[in-house]
Amino acid sequence: MSTAMTTGRAPGTRAYLQLGIIWALLLTVPAWLPMLGGYTAIAGRVLVFALAAMSFNMLLGFTGVMSFGHAAYFGLGAYGAGLTLKYVAASTPLAILAGTLLGGIAGTLFGLLLVRRRGVYFAMVTIAFGQVCFYIAYKWDSFTGGYDGLRGFLRAPIDLGFTKIDIAGNETLFYFFVLLVFGLAVGLQALILASPFGRTLLAIRENERRARFLGLPVERHIWLSFSISCFFTALAGTLYALLNNFADPLGLNYVMSGNIVMITVMGGMRTFWGPLVGAVLFVMLQDYVSSMTTNWMFFVGTVFVAVVLFFPRGLMGMLQKRSGA
Amino acid sequence: MTDRIRLTTRRRTFLAATAAVGGLQLSSPFIIKARGETPVKIGFIDPITGSLSALAVSEVESAKWTVAQMNKKGGILGRPVELLIEDSANDTGTGVQKAHKLIERDKVDMIMGDVNSGIAYAIMGVTSDKKVFHIVPGGHTDPITGKDCKWNTFRTCNTTAMDAAAVTGELVKRFGKKWFFITPDYAYGQTLQANFVKNLTALGGTWQGDMLPIANTDFSATLIKAKAFKPDVLLNNMGGAAQINCMKQFVQFGMNKEMALGGALFEIESIRSVPKEAQTGWWTMEWYWNQPNVPHVKEFVDAISPAIGGRKPTARHWMAYVSLHAARLAAEKAKSLDAVKMAHALAGLELPPEVALMPGKIQYRAGDHQLMSDIFVGQVHPPGPGGPDDLFTIEATVPGEKAAGPAEATGCKISWPS
């Protein structure tokens, strides 16, 4: 099964090759992207959405539970980071920490309420919570900036004591900063998924009743999985706020949740790297096609429908199947 | 897996159809290319999709026409102008991303946009950071040329404060001082209502009101509340599709017989899409096509009309037209495309009458970079003898300076880069 290699158990040479290609491409983005007519800020956007979708995929692809409200944690991360930079201190690491904690803890607490729900009920309750967060950000004008969004903060250069890394003014440096955070986060995700705990999540996904009969505390594990997923999604949200120097309530909206689901499904929800491929496709489609036609949403939708109809395992899943992994 | 076999033939046709439709989309011209020399690149960001699309489309079609005309007359500084249009999709993140794209990849010389105040605001963050000259043709929220004003940003459309100040006096004079507000709950609506309230209470009036979500569709609860309050005037501050829904329901409830209706903006694009009964009330227009005594207006209207489907241009067409010509004038006065030089050149520059298309002498004033355009207060009515776009009668013209008050009072302090 493809999951075996992607979660790190006895990875074959093919897995190393795949990993090598992905990282080689990511590390050399500033060199080749401008030649293809891209720009560095869009690569940052791809990484942010990829991280959000990969975190979401821990839940959907590896635990088998569908959340339709992940934008809530993404947006809370963004607001957490923005509010910290604006009101507390101009420190990028502090902003990331605060945003991640805000989104993650909110998800952890909320997870307690929803672990007993399954299927469509689980999804519905997650939407509801997402919309609650959206309306709080939307209505609390004096604190969050309301519908216009939170402005008036800038990502700060990172002070390492002996030297300053100017991620505020230098787009390329900022991309590498995002890539570093992305790398650490997905590395941690791979470790979690390869751990015994990760294996139990797969067991729950494949057959929840059987997992229960084997003595696994199913609810607690789903809760943990949800909570971990929220922490990582919030981390992606903080990076989004830093990327835009801006946080807006639409980042908390169910539309954003839908985008995260779409990215994951397009890329391949049973594969570890699938959401990254999905994010590349989604962001590129959105960016390039919308410059050419106002009907760009039609194309994004068409591609999505085509993927769901013809490659139900997503683009990455299809690639792996073709090559007989 | 048996499904897959059944799907194969359909998939072929499906893909072919997709490709065909796609090809058609791509073939239409979106970027206006001019000839020779390095073009002056202007990035134009507007919400061409989403709830403000009607307004954005007017701006964009006018921008295309204006640039085409400009290129016929030698472009900017003798160089052809290239217009790069991007859709912000009425989403702030997308708008910011598009601003980055235009500045970093396409290396545009200046940016225009956005109809959505929130996005305009966010884009200002990018343009001021990157030191790119920026004109906001049509985003109304006050802080853009108020407390958050920037050296590189100019605004063509009015502030909410200007619109509110211009219409309040007329409404009080004609109908009375007891008002009810229906206001969208975001920065634009809040500042607009606050400005109305300030002007109204200064005249000794009383008021009640409801703040509703920006894309509200059902106004029955609010309208019942308004009916019970028995105001002299109901102020509909909603925008876009929500405003239209509110107007329709207002008329359905028969309330148009009980109270006067008014507000700051009821744009031609919106008036066109409501039923005849809802084409009513006292409003401000930021520009109107029928100004018989003002030179050059008729020429402009006759020239642009064929390019926009034979209709009369709206205030949105005018905003894009003025913004682009202002950029040209600034570049020509500065003899440069340098953002700082252009911004210094445009501040306080009086626009010539063929650009201004207004009775007064107008300029982007130096204090807050806000265009001091005349404001037309008047009545909206169903199409009159002048054709389907004869929808408004100007009753009073308020000079922009009078409605806006002094620049210092807006809270704007422009700090120039060293």
C-alpha cells in the first residue's frame, strides 16, 4: 500500500527518490519560478495552503474523519499572529507561537465536543464552529477590524542575537523561512503518522468498530488527531498572516474550509504529499486562469470535478498507482 | 471500477468540450497591447467576480476604453500604455496576492484598485511598502484618505463623510429630522452611518437603525421595526445586491407611501437592476452623464458609449477615466514614472475640464490626497424621456471641499519616504 511508504515504515528507494525530487524542487524555487513566469510570493502561498491541507489530511486521509470547518483554525492562527504583532510585540516567532496556540487550543477544546459525532454530523458541527469564529471576527470591529480585516501589522525581521534575518523586506528570504517552518512541520507530521499512534489512526480509518474491539480508545485518538491537525492548520494560518501582512475574516469562512478540502481531494487524500500537489494546482489555477478570464472559477470547478470523477484517489494517488507502488 | 469503463467515452467528449470552452475564454482580449517602445504598465485590480462585480465591470470597461484612447494620443510620456487587469474576486487575500503578482512579476509602474474598500486598504499596504504609485478609483471607506492615508495613495471617489454631508441637509430640509438607518455592518457602513448621525444630530434630529450583514437578503424584520418607528426618512446604506433586495422589499411592504427614502449612494448599476417602483428616493451621485452646462461631458459620453454597449457611462466609468488620466497628468508633470515624483506632482494638481467633467475646478488635494469632486444630490426616478439611463435628476450640486471639510480634520498625516 502506498500509505506504508509515505508514513515512513521501511521506505523504499522510490520513496527516497520522491522525497528528493520534492525537496530539490522546493529548495530551488527562487531560481526556476521566475523563468516560468511565476513570482516568489506565490510559492509562499502554495506552501501555506499545502501545509494547511496536509494538516487537514491527517484527519481526513489518515483518520477518516471529515471536517468542514478547518478554516476556523487557519483563520484563528492568522488572527493570533496578526493581533500579537499589532498589540503585543513586533516579534515574528512570538506571533507564530501565539497564533498556533490560539488555533490549536481552540481546536483541542472544541474537539472534545465533537469526537462522539461521526460522518455528516461531525462535518456539520465543524462548519458551525467555523462560522461562529467567522462572525466573531466579523462583528468585533474594534479589536479584529471587522469585515475589512486586521491591518496595521508587518512581519518583523528575525533577530538571532548575532545576526538579523530580514524576512520583512526580502521576499526570497521570507520564502525560505516559510519553507523551513513547512519542512519542520511536515517532518513532525510524518513522524507522528509513522508512530504507533499514527498506526492506530489508520486502524480507526479502516474499521472503527474493529479498532474499538481491539481495545483502542477510539474517541480519544480521534480527539488527539483532530487537535494535532488543528495545531498544524493554525501554524499554516500564522504563515498566511505573515505572507499577506493582513488577516481577514474570509480566512475563517466556510469557503476557505471548502478550499482546503478541495486542495486535499485534488492532490490525493490517501497520500502524504498529495495535498502539496493539490495546493500547487489550486493556487496556480487561481492565479493564472483568473488573469485570463473572469470565469476562472469555472475552470477550478471543472478540474475538481474531473479529478473526483476520473482520479478519485487524487493526482498523487494516481501517479503512485500508475507506477505500481 | 466497472464505472470507469462506462465513463471513458463520456470523458473524451467531456474533455473536448472543456478544451473548446476554455479556448473560447482565452481568445477574448484581456490585456490591451500597444505598439512599440517599452510600455507603461498599469495594474488594475477589481472584484470582477463576486457581489460587487457590476461596479467593477463598469470600471474595467472604462479603463480599457480610456487606455485605448490614450494610446491613440501618444500614451503616457510618449510611451504606449499597457493595462493589466486582475480579478480580486472580492477576497482580500486574493487581492493582496494579485498586487504582489503585478508588482513583482509584471513590474507594473502603478496600481489602481479596488472597488471593495477592504481590499483597497489591504493593497495600500503592499503598494506603500513597495513604493508603487497607487490610485483608488472607487473604494469609499474614509481612512484610505483619513487616518491611514499614505503618501503614494490617491482616491478618486468620494469619502463616505462627503456623501453623507452632501445629502443630509437636503433630506432634512425637505422631509424632516426623524430618521431610520439600514446599514451594512462593516467599515464602509459604520463610517457612513456615523457621518450621517453626526450631521443629523447637529441639525437636531433623532434616529434609530439596524446594522445588518453585508450580504443580507431578508430585510423583513428590520423593515417592520422601521415601520413602527414611523421615521420621516429611511436611509438605505446597503450596497450592491443587498441594497437592491432591500429596495424591492421596501416597495413590497408599501412603505414607499409612508416615508421618504434616501441614502448616500444608489449607483446607476444598481438602479438599473431594481423594478420601476424601487427606482426612487433621494441620493447622491458622484458623477452623472447628463450635465448639459458642463463642457466636454457630452463629448465623453458620446465617445465612450459605443464601447460600453450603447449605454450611458456611470460614475464608475468616470472614476476609472479620471484615475487613469490623473496618472498620466502626474507622470507628465513629473516627467517621470518615479512614484515619489508622481505623487508630489499630482498632489494639488488641478484637473483640466476635459478630464474632470465636472462644473467645479477639482483636484486631489495635497492634505489627504482625496479628489475634491462636486457631489450631485437629487432624485432617482424610473427611466425618463432621455432614454433607459435617464434615471436621475440633479437638484443640487455640493462642492467637494464644502462636504469634505478641512483636510486636517480627516486625521490624515502624510509622511513621505526619505
